[in-house]
Amino acid sequence: MFRSPRRGAAVPEATFLELRGLTKHFAVPRPLLARVVSRAPPAVVRAVESVTLTLRAGETLGVVGESGCGKTTLGRLLVGLEVPSKGEIRLRGQLLEGGAHQRPRALQRRIQMVFQDPYASLDPRWRVRDIITEPVVGELSAAARRERAVQLLRQVGLSEADLEKHPHQFSGGQRQRLAIARTLCAEPELVVCDEPTSALDVSVQAQVLNLLKETQARLGLSLVFISHDLAVVSHVSTSVAVMYLGRVVESAPRAVLFSAPAHPYTRALLETIPDVRRPGRRRAAIPGEVPSALAPPPGCAFHPRCPLAEPRCRVERPELRPLGDGTLVACHVVGERAPAEPGHGPDEVSET
């Protein structure tokens, strides 16, 4: 069985990953004529804004929110595909500076990513043996790479007979297994999963999720699991961070967040989850739409859609503050935790 030679069992008490004020802004150039006439500076998309989070070794941090909330950008910052505008990323206390190509190779390999679309993340021209062992090209001989590929294929439920195949010969679920095998070949300590099951059928989703959990338990990996599907996040996560328009509005241990959500946005998201115990329950959609990240509302960004909004919410942005039970929430009007409706506990959310 293939194992990382430099890592033993995970130590749950250790702070493994720490984000401090992590921020990413993208400049959007204006048309030439508009720049000349108005002399206005480029517009700025505030994709990720002052995110502060921690993850303990061997655990899974779920990151949830609607489309456009900054989840994927956060994941790309972690693996170095984007460079932060401000803030810090620390892995076991070591500062990760710049993008992936600016980091030492040994450090770069410690953080890997499983992408959303298994049809786009694998090179269609390459054979499976080359796809899986790409991270160790130049480090191992051809025979050693083949042996490594066979071991990894078996770990993800495929066989040695698949070595000479191309990606188009596999189903979506099998392609995602290949992507996971390639990720494991780099012997990472942290794996960022960017909606790895959203492009798959429901039955295949469960297989991939179970594979991720089994692999994590066997190798002691830490995971950041990005998804818009709260039922999936409830199934795989140890703790959960809820993002809205680039900011974390609530973070809490999984059991606490799903049994007693604090932020109005979190409560609204939980109301959209199907409940097998109450099949006739009407699920209310969150009113309105996510505002543009080019021009976020003043104050609390959620106030145009929030049923609890007060005048203060329209002018003063709330900061994350502790509520107890490991919960941090950014809301002016939330004081004592309000219990969720029956059926929203983590064991009662219907799993994929």
C-alpha cells in the first residue's frame, strides 16, 4: 500500500492551516474610451475579502455559499493558482508566499487540488500512467512510476489494466478517481476539493465522497471541501465556513452549525435542504440575488436580502465575533443562538 513516507498519523490538536486576513481583488479594465473620457480607475472585483480561518490536522473544513461568493477563488489561493492581494496563508506555521511557481517544489507539492470538472482536468492526449505520475516526473524511473501508478489505481478502485487507457474511455466518476489518484501521487498533506462531485450523478457522488473519506482516514490528510451542496458538506466536514460575497459570515463545528445556525444567511441556506422526514415541507428560496462583487452593498452585504436587517446593518459592516460552542458570526442582530427547526441536525440532513 502506498503511503506518504514523511507523515505519520495526523495530530488533531495541531493548527495545521491558518488564513489571516486573506484577500484577493481582481482589476477589471474599463473600455479605452471610458478610461480616456472619465479617467476613472479600473473597477475592482472583491472576490475574497479579509478571510480568517483555521484548520486542524487531519480534519475537513467545508466552505459553502451561493455561486459567486468566492469559494473557488479561496481554493485557488490556497494551492497558489492565485496570488493574494493581502493577508497570509500559513501551513504548519510556515508562510506560503506568492503563487505556486514561486514556492519551493517540496512546499508546492504539500497542497494539491481536485478540480470540479473531471472532463476538463485530465489531458485527453495522455495515457492514465502519465496522468497519474505527472507530479513525480524526473524524480522516479519509468519502472518506479509505473509501480506507483498501479498502487494508486488500486487505492482508488481501478485496476492495472487501466494504465494504457485515455480519459475518454472512462465515466465521469472514474475520471474523478483518476484525478484523486494523481493528487495522491504528489504525497500532499492538504487537498483542496473544489466541488468534486457537482458534475457527477447522485449515485456516483456517494462513491467519490466515500473514497475521499476513506483516503483521508488512511493517509491522515487534511481537506478543504468547497461546495454549494450543504447535504454533502454535512457528510464530509468537521467544521464549516459560510461565505457570502467574499466574506466569511459564520464558521462553526459541523454539528453546531447544522443543529443551531446563527447567521440569517446560514439559516436561509439550511431551509433549502431537502428533508426526507418532511417530504411535503415547503422550501423557501432566499429572496433576491447575490449583489455584484464590483459594487457590494455598504454595511452588511447581506442586508438587502436579510429579514432581520436594521438601520445599523445598512451602514456598518459586522465583524466576526465568538458566540460560544466554537462559533464565529458576523451579524449585528444575532445575540443568543436561535434554534433551528427540527430536522436540520447533521444526522438528519439527507446525504447524497
